[in-house]
Amino acid sequence: MDIENQVKKTLSKIKLSKREKIFIALSGGKDSTVTAYFLKKFGYNIEGFHIDLKIGSYSERCRNAVEELCRRLKITLHVYDMKKEMGSGMCYLRTAIQSKPGKKRLKNCAVCGVIKKWILNKKARELKADKIATGHNLDDEVQTFLMNILKGSPELSRNIGVLTKNVSDKKFIPRIKPLFYVAEKDIKKFSKQKKLPVVYEKCPCAPDSYRIQVRKFTEKLSSEVKINAIKNFEKLFKKIKIKKTKINYCERCGEPARNKICKKCRLME
């Protein structure tokens, strides 16, 4: 099945309405760019959202690529400037967090990921988005599943799916993954064929990422093996009863949290 038909099939699976306002989390990379391309082509009501992390020239290239994409697709772009909104770029903020007692072993991507998720959910809600679309692909999902298994925390994979299975809450914006069943190599090939504005280089702050180590293994697997892994995983989790988690609101920022203080505020305390 070609990439376009696969995305159509995935979107029909979650019954996405064209009346809904969908925020595309645009990084400047190939995955989120191709996600936006297809949602626009299929006639969905989309707007772009980009977090400018202020990581030197890398962030400048990413922002330029996102702005060019939104011009081509003729969609509204919202930009969250880390320095203006939080007082510093991601590198300075991350280093400050990692310098604190008990947080020195935190990986760069772990810190960045928590903060970006907090920003994305909060801003999407404030701008009245119905759903957030991300560029997560087949390879990403297989890697996440394996990482959780290897870390001894398979229950962390319970939210994996085309539609993120978060606890229903008025402050949570549901997330969709149109490229869920599409291999990374096919996305890269497609983006180059269409000559889309994409930054193909990896984030310069991610060399110590555990995901990169797992990726080296999954790169050796065929697309068929990855598809089978994800489909078997989906069947497995349908049979597992998940204990309902009570959602609190962070005592400091008011955002959804599983504890009294959300992950982002705990990082920054």
C-alpha cells in the first residue's frame, strides 16, 4: 500500500472530522511536514504550531522550513518562542535543570520532551484546538514499545495508538498520529519526491538519547516485521485491563498531572 492510501486508511480508522480544528505539531522535520501535507491535501481544518527551541542555527533552519511549509500550504502558523515565553532557550533551561541535585542523570531528550508536551497541550487548548496531530511514524512507535520493555516499564506503552489513549479530561487535547503505520524510510523518500521544505539533520542536543541506541537495532528490521510488532502489540493491550488513573491539576501551573505536581514543574522546581 502506498503512503497516501495508508494515511487515508489510518485517518478513517479514527473517524477524524473535517469540522474539527487540528493543530499540527511542526518541528521542521520530514515527519511532521508530511503529516501537514496530507491533512491539507485531504481537506482537513489544520493550523501549524511550532516551538522555537532557540538551539542556535539549527532552530533557525527549522523555523524557516516550517514558515515556508505553511506559506505553501496556506495555513495559519502559531510560533511559541522559548526565550520570550520561558526566559531562555532549551539548551540553557535544560542545563540548569540537569545541574540540580538528583537531576544530573536526566537525558537531554527526557527534559526537552516533558517541556514540549506541556507547552503543546497548554497552547493547543488555549487556541481551542480539538486535536493535535504529530508526525510519529511506524519506526518511532516500535522504538517506544521496545524502550519501555527494555526499561521494565511496558505499562508506559498503554497510550500508544493512532489516537492517544489518554484519560479523558477537559484539559487534555487528544493526539492523533496519521503516519502511525508508515515506515520512516518511506516518509523521507516521499518528502524528497515532493521537494518539501525539510531539515533532515538530527537535533544536535540528542547524541545521548537512549532512543538512538534502540534505533540502531530497529533499522535492521524490515517494514513488515515492524508492522507485525505493532499489530501484535495492539492485540495484546486490548486484553490487558488498565487501572484507571485519577487526573489531578498541578498545584503550581494548573495543568493536568498524575500527581500533585506535574512533570514539568517538578523538573523546574
